[in-house]
Amino acid sequence: MKQTGIIRKMRSVQGKPVTYELPLGDELFPVQKALGKILSLKYLGKIHCIRCGRKTRKSFNQGYCYPCFQNAPENSECIIKPELCRAHEGEARDMEWARGHCLQEHVVYLAISSGVKVGVTRKSQVPTRWIDQGAHQALQLARTPNRYTAGLIEVELKQHENDRTDWRKMLKNEYPDDVDLREVKKELVAKLPKELSQYVVKDTRRTAIEFPVLEYPTKVKSVGFDKEAEIAGKLLGIKGQYLIFEGDRVINMRKHQGYEVEAEL
């Protein structure tokens, strides 16, 4: 099976395990069917901005040309730091975009990937966001009416818990298995100021996530199309937005959004 197209981030569906497909242009490549088989990804030498479509010599921030990296609402400061969002005050690079992304219900969550972390995502992105981060389990801590308020809660909580994932440990499947997220939530909620604790949800259900991995790498060797025109070998797993190949090689597919490739199974 052979398919050519421009990479977009892998689509995932929660299940036991998670099911993945790789968008290549307008078609979906059944990447999960390659598990245990030889998969070849050939870079065809072209990069297209995933927002405006123009060709670019270099990709910025996971798929954008430089002008879109500088000006597109998807690359606003509040994407990384929700507490800087000003859409609730009527200020944004694009208010129409902000109404569909920033002025929507958001979830502040706890997840275990390489360790316990706190994060923020739109409610509509649960559990996709957790899957993309390679989390083994997660639970909701609070729900807010907009991104800004969720960011305020995250700022308070990350004084006590990490807000980042160690991607190498995540890919090696190294994480604490003796942590009860419900207890962590209880401890963190007690530290929130009154004006923010009103958004805490009583829901303590944990979402468990199982990834389609045959074998985890013992060491992690990151590979990419900027240095290798073809990445091929037996596919041993998919976790987060990474493909895991034999020889401890991993490639972040989301990082390569916009790259035109030929995939062959």
C-alpha cells in the first residue's frame, strides 16, 4: 500500500488500545496496520504551511510558514500561556477564531505521562489532548468558561506540580505507577484561592489510556526529515504523536506537519 500527501497530526480514537490514522492530504493512511511490519516514509522535499498552504523552506511551530507563525491566532501567546489570553476582554489576533477556541469551556486536568503534570485544554479536546501527550491516565480537576480562567488555575497549580512532559521518559514508558491522581487532586484543590476553587469539579473518574506499542525503546533516538530523506523500518509502536521504529528510533509526526511524504506499507 502506497500513499502520498502532506502530513497533519495523527488522528486518534480512544479505545483499548487507542486507534491511530495518519492524515496525508485529504486521505487517511492506516498507520496502525503497519505495527510489526516495515513502514517507509519518504520525504519528497516540499513543505507547505498548514494554515495558508504556501510552500516554505522551513517549518515553524509544528507546521507554519514564518508569516503565519508570527501572525496566525493559532500561534498566539496564550496557546502556550493561557493566563495571557485576553479574548474575554475582546482582544485577540482574530476574535472569530477566539470565540471558537478561547471563549469555550476549558478543562484543567491532571495527567500521568512521564510524571504527574497539570494542563489546560478545551473540553472538546478531552481525551484527545491526553492521548497526544502520551498520558497513561488523566482526570479533570476544574472546568472554566474560558481559556484565561483555566490559565489562572494552572498558574496556581504548577507551583506544586509540573506542567511539562519528559518526552523521552514518556516514550520509554517510564512513569510512576504508585500515584493516585484523586489524592493529588484533593491536595491541590486545597491550595487554590477561593475565587478559583469555585470551578473545581467533583468528578473523580480517571481515564485510563492504552497505546498500541509492541516494544518500547530502551534509549530514544529522535529522527526527522530535515536530516533523513527516508525513515523506514519495522514499526514497533505509536504513542502520543510519535511513531516508534526498531533501533530505538522515534519520529514526532506532529512536528512534521506540512511535510509532503510518500508512505508505504
